[in-house]
Amino acid sequence: QVQLVESGGGVVQPGKSLRLSCAASGFTFSNYGMHWVRQAPGKGPEWLAVISYDGSNEYYADSVVGRFTISRDNSRNTQYLQMNSLRLEDTAVYYCAKDRRPGIHGMDVWGQGTTVTVSS
Amino acid sequence: DIVMTQTPLSLPVTPGEPASISCRSSQTLLDAEDGNTYLDWYLQKPGQSPQLLIHTFSARASGVPDRFSGSGSGTNFTLRISRVEAEDVGIYYCMQRLKFPFTFGPGTKVDIK
């Protein structure tokens, strides 16, 4: 079955960097767009970024553009989120999500999330 | 950005009874080029990740019971549960994916009376 496993979360100081990974299995990873979505404590989800199946296109939320970079390695069935210049408000659970069908069509399966805490 | 709103924000329900949640967008979610309406519904059960219920405003996702249905057009949408079951408790979110960035509504918390 489709499985997405995020890793790389932790506690980090403001201004520092962190890289999240998402290992995918159970589907042909190289055919699907992949997303990152986060959820701050007690808040609703916030969509952050998507990368196309071949990595040729990326789109970002205004809140992270210029600070976060989405990427993927289809040979490793893994996508990444490089997070730089972290702020207190970046504290959240970060979810990796698979697109519903080839192309960019919205998320169907989500991972269990990895927690990022930005604190001095 | 497209702003999504939902009503009500809290919905106590009785098992076996129907329930409905409204979602409104700040601009039409109808894509004039392809005729599709890009509105999805998710349910986040307690302690879990969100799960897709409805995509493209009215299509049930794989494995979703047929007691869930989506309707609407343009800027106004409704999620209906024909007969609520105890397992349906959680927070329901609508999300638009017509334009980047995708944006979610604030959520409707459904619990049992």
C-alpha cells in the first residue's frame, strides 16, 4: 500500500536550517507530483509547496518562498524540504503528501508527519 | 490568495442523523478552460493526518463511504453526511486547488452530542 514516511524534524534555533525527507513506497513515485503541508499547533493545515513528477516545476506559499526549497530524487523515491532562516512561526507538524493522480491535482495520501520546533 | 471560509465552525451531531457543512471561496473555483471545479474536502480524525474525502467538489475519493457527498458550484459548496456515524468525528476542511497557493478553510469540528 502507499506509504509516506517523513523524517528530519527536531528542535532548532531561529535563523538556523533543517532538511526534511519523505520516503515513499507502494506507488510509482516518479509519476506523481509531491507536496509539503504543515499544521501549527491547534491550527488548520497550511499548504507549503509542490514539485512536479520530474522536478521541473515548483510552486510555493508566500510564507516560505525564498526560504524553503522543495526537491526530489526519483532514484531514491524520496522528496525533501530544505528549510532555511527558520522562524518561531515555522513551528508545526510537517506532512508529506502524494498527488492524487499523475500531474498536480491535489493531495490524496498524507504521511504521519514530522515535528519541527523553532525555539531559542 | 483565495480565501476559504466554513460554517459552522463547530457541529454537534447525533448518530444516524444527517449533517452538512458549508464552504465558501473568495472567488470562483470553476476553471473556465477545462470546466472543472477545484474544491476538495478532507477529514482529520483525532490524532491522525488529514484524509481525502471528496475531490473536484463532488467526486468521492477511493474507499470513502457513500454517505458522504459533495455539491455546489462557483463559490459555494456543501459537504453532506447522510447518516452520521461515530467514526465520522473530527475536523473537516475544504481546500481550493484552482490557484497556487492551495488554501484551506478554517475547519469544522464535528463531534457527537
